[in-house]
Amino acid sequence: MDWSNPKQVAAFMDLHSGNPREGPGDKASTARALAAVTAAAGDRQIESVLDLACGPGMQTRYLAELLPTSHITALDIHPAFLAELEGWIAQNNLEQQVTTVHGDMKQPPVATGSFDLIWCEGAAYMLGVGAALQTWQPYLRADPAQGFIALSEPVFLSAQLPQPVVENWAEYAEMSDEDGIAARVADAGFELLESFILPPAAWAAYYDPLQKRVDALRTKYVNDADGRQVINEGQQEIDAWRNYGEYFSYAFIVTRPR
Ligand SMILES: C[S@@+](CC[C@H](N)C(=O)[O-])C[C@H]1O[C@@H](n2cnc3c(N)ncnc32)[C@H](O)[C@@H]1O
């Protein structure tokens, strides 16, 4: 993928539009992580949630359903994803409960000190776990005592990795096993409340619709080398999970500042 090539970027957005999710995850995993938050919160109400890098917002929808009295701010850098979520918000008359914000999760354009819970499925790797926790901590409400950050993070499931797995993840030098994530959480000054590995169903929830999109776009880009390359890379990503999915996944972690 060449991000400086507008034709490839356009084909990439084509491939990634209209999909329910943009990363692995499912309702059961969102609910499990959220249950760890509410158990640790005790009497404290989770009034406001910041869903960073929300994409088309499937986890935003789950959060809205599971926390019906909370306000959710869903932020993403790509307006097209926000537009998909906004369509769902309007259809369900949830404008009072869910607000979208166009912005960069590295410097979220929202008030600091104002969220009980920061959520990020499938995107914290763009900062790295430690940097993400430290960048987002100032956005947590300070009173009552600081809130929670929950995120999912790529993880190796084995110490013995096939070469294609090593190559596929080579660009993410920080990738480790679950213990490595726990160490980065501790180094960032956070307490780890929950950590679990996303199940295969969470990957199918991402890749089954993406496979349909790949299949549908093959004809469209048959005479377009840039588009073909993007579609082929999408297929390779899906195949990597089908062939080697037992060697990697995402860990969902729930943390709070110490
Ligand atoms: C792997 S997707 C995950 C989306 C969604 N959370 C999900 O699980 O379906 C990564 C998301 O990060 C967004 N993104 C990338 N860089 C970003 C940034 N700097 N700030 C905010 N969002 C960003 C992308 O637009 C995309 O929606």
C-alpha cells in the first residue's frame, strides 16, 4: 500500500467503506471489557465515554446499548466513517446520547478532565500502549478519582512464530505477548484490571464482511493496477488470519491510572 498514491488511497477507502467494523471485535468482547470497568467502578457512574478511532462505530453502538444512560463521544480522523455512524445515530434518534467528533486521537479536540471511560478498539497500536495511556490520561475525569481506559492491542499468542507472521507484523516493533502488554501498562503508571484474548468470532466479524467486499470489488478494479494491488493486499491480510490466526490476535485490556 502506497499512501502517497491517491488511486491506491481511493481504492483502500472503497474497500473499507460500508463494512460493519474496521478491526477485530464483537459484542461479547466489548461487553466483557465493559463489565470489568463497571465492576471496578462500583458505585461510580460511567457518565461520559470517549470512543477513540471509532471507525464506522460498531463498538460505539454496543457501548450506547450497554450504557444507556451514558453520553458517548465517538472520534475518528476519517469523516467517511463518522458519516456511517451518524447515519445510525439519526436512524435511532440517539443524537442526545452519541456525539461524533472529527479529530486526531493523538490530540483529541475534546475537553480534558471530562471522561469516566476512554475506549479504543483496534487502534491504540498507532501510538503504542504506553504512549496511548499517557496521552489519554489527561482526558479522564479527575474527580471522582480518575477513570478507566480500555483498549484492544495486537498480541502474539506463541513464542514460536512462522516466518510469514513475523513478516506481517514487522512494522509494529512493539508487538509482544500478553505479559509484554501488562509490563507496558505497569510502566505507564496504570493498573491492569482485565486482559483477555479476542476470540476467533471477533476476527470473523471483521474479515467475513471484508471478504465479501474484496470479492465484490475484484471486477471493478480488474483493469486498474493500483486498485488491484489494494484488493490483493486486502485478500492477503484475510488469508494471513485464516492460515496463521492461532499465532496472533488482539488482547482487550482494561486499565486505570495507579
Ligand atoms: C483498525 S480501525 C478500528 C476502527 C473501530 N474501532 C473498529 O474496531 O471497527 C482504525 C481506525 O482508526 C482511525 N484512525 C487512524 N488514525 C487516526 C487518528 N490519528 N486519529 C483518530 N482516528 C484515527 C481510522 O480512521 C480507523 O477508523
